[in-house]
Amino acid sequence: MQTVLELANATVWRGDDASIAALQEVSLSFREGESVAILGPNGSGKSTLLQVLAGSLRIEATEDADCRLFGEEFWDIETLRHRIGLVMPEEVSRFDPDEPAFQVVLSALRGSYGVVPGMRFSIKDRERASRAVDAMGAEELVERPFGRLSSGEKRRFLIARALTHDPGVLVLDEPTTALDFAASAGLQKVLRKLLKRGRTLIWVTHHPGEIPPEIQRVVMLKEGRVFADGPKKEVLTDPRLSRLFGLRLKATWSAGWCEVRA
């Protein structure tokens, strides 16, 4: 399996006047073929780690620090965008509400947020976009204006958009956030199908109960450091969860799901 991300003693600062590093001496590796959940409270460094993974943030240059993406110390952002599909909820606001939903997906092949006049697509381009939409079970919605879709439907099209390049890794930043119960359950069902088909996912969340049974590795982040990393049942324990979130918590298990309550 090819290594997607290798970090060794990596420190990342956010802003010139930052007094505390967003990531502090982090050592981690992710490989194609394994799916991982990254868990932590707000401010734990999850978003910073995603930006390092996407190639948009660099680590502090020190003698013992290293950062490699797909084995390379230096990389091209455009190439990375084809190899890593990154889905973030805030992308919804970047599209014209009147844009047909299919064009939201299709425009990913030109690196744009929506189709603009003069943009041309081949039959193969449209076939690729259609396969991505089909994988998300959203083929009946392709002609609907993006702004008239429900929150869950919009999230499906954003994920389909990321799938158009058939990336080796799909990174989901809190994919079910702000969704109601039905929309969250529907999206979970589709994403579990992707996992069962062998798709490599990195699933970022601050809710342990969102981590599907197919994901067996969990990385906990706290205050910019790796707090725990390992098999899900060994990491999601009452003591670790309580220390991670600063609250006495109890975990119960059912069919591979972990439910956590105070």
C-alpha cells in the first residue's frame, strides 16, 4: 500500500503572531487501502492536519521534522487535487443556487466552482461525472438547481464532485454536520457502501458515534498533539474519551458502532 501522508515530528504554526502551534511534534502516517477516523474536540488541530494533507500548509522546517505526500517531499497542488478528494461543508456556499446539480459535479473536472460560459466537456467527462453521481445515489436529482436541494442532498453532490477524479483517498471533514437525523442516516448509508467497495476514507469528526463500523483505526487529536492512535475498540475507551473531551463519558458498543454518553 502506498503511503498517502507521512509526518515526523511535524509542527505547524497558524499566523505570524501565534503563540501556540496548531500541530505540535506530530508523527503520523496514512496509507492507501486503510480508512481512518480523526477524532477530537474543536481546536484540537483536525483542520490544520487536513490542510497539511491537502498540501496547502507546510510544517516548520527543523532537522528532525519531515512531511511527505505520496512519498514526495515536494508536490504540485493541482496533482494532489486529483489524488486526494477533499470534501468540506463550507464548499456549499461557493456555488450559484441556480446551478444545475450535475454541473456542480462536472465543473470539478475544470477545477472551477460551477460551469461558466465557454466551458466545454467531452462525452467521457460527462460519463465520469455521471458515475460519481451514481455512486452517491443522486442520479434522480441531477437537473435540480443546487440551491433547491436539501442539506443532505447537497452533501452528496459535493462528495460526488470529489469522486470525479477517482482519487486514491477521499477526505471527509465532518460529513454529517448540520444534517438532520434522516439526512445523516442516508448519507452514512451511502458512505458505508463506498467503504465496503474498498474506497479509502479519512473521516474527520468530533462525534465518536458517527464513525462507521467499517473504519477500524482512530486517531485522537488534543491540543495539537496525537493523543491516541490505534484500533478503534482500543482507542475509544471510557478513560481516553473522558480525557479527550474533558468530561466523564461512557462508551457502549453495538454492531461496530460506538455510542458515547455523559
